[in-house]
Amino acid sequence: AAANLAGAYLNTADLRGADLQGANLRGAYLSGADLTGANLEGAALSGANLQRVSLVGAYLRNARLIGVELQFADLRGADLTGASLEQIQNLAGADFSAVQGLSDGERAYLCGRPRKELGTWNPYTRSNTAQSLGCL
């Protein structure tokens, strides 16, 4: 059965390579957590705090990322095919470099975020959000 971690406090947790396929992480506190290479296929992350989370190379196919906070999240190389990215709270400093599976509509939505968010520099990945998304 999929893990039920709704509302769990997992700040700064080391979850590298974890199998969280289909997990319920709604409203979970994951700020600063390391989910590098984790399998989050079909996971429910709506309302989760993903500030400064590392999702480098993470597998997020069909994950629900509705209403999440993504400030300074590192999504480099993550697979977002079929993921729901709506009503994002904030993505200032988030890095989407080499992300796979973003639809044109999702990219347009993300690139339509406030300029202040898109222009925020991520000192760790040395990029800003707009550059990482390829926004014009």
C-alpha cells in the first residue's frame, strides 16, 4: 500500500532514492528535504511545502503538485510528465533546468508567474527561475 504521510513533518529529511510511488503527501512539510532521484510517481503533494527541496532527477510522473510552495526548489532533470502544476503558491528561485515532460501549457503557466518570482536568483544552482524554464 502507498504511504500515507499527509501533513507529516519531513523537513530536511534524507529521502534520496525513496520509493514514494502513489504516496499521500498532501500538506506535508518537506522544506529542505533531499528527494534526489526519488520515485514520486502518482504521489499526491497538493498543498505541500517544497521550499528548498531537492528533487534532482526525481520521478514525478502524474504527481499532483497543486498549490505547492516551490521557493528555491531544485527540480533539475526531474520528470514531470503528466504532473498537475496548478495554483502554485510561489516558485521564486525554483530551478527547472533540464526538466522533462512539461507540456507547453504548463511551461506557459509557469512562465506567466510574477516577474519577481521568475527573476529570483538561486545562488546554489546559479540560475534564475525564468532562465531555467527557458521563458522568453
